[in-house]
Amino acid sequence: MTLDKARQLLKVQADFGGPYNRHSAKLILDEVTREHGRKAADALIVELKLNEVFDFTVERS
């Protein structure tokens, strides 16, 4: 999955919110982590403010 596609899918999940969408967002981020690394997933969390919407955390460097 490209980062642009992941960004697009995560925006949809964040717009809806809720526990089911949180789970879907986590699955998307897991795939991003596998393909692009943890830093790319963390960058998406911060960029899309998923830490506020879904209470996701980012890895401290």
C-alpha cells in the first residue's frame, strides 16, 4: 500500500471515529509499518491527528 493510499483511507476512518473505525485504522497502520517502517506510521498518526481521534501513541526517538 502506498503512503498516499494509506493517508486517504485513514482520513475516512478518522472522520467517522468510533471503535470499529479505530480498529480499521490500526490495521491500516500495521500494514504501513510492515511496508514502510514505524517512522512512516508515526508520521501519519501525527499528520492526521490520530493520537487525538483514536488515542494512538507514537514511538519516541
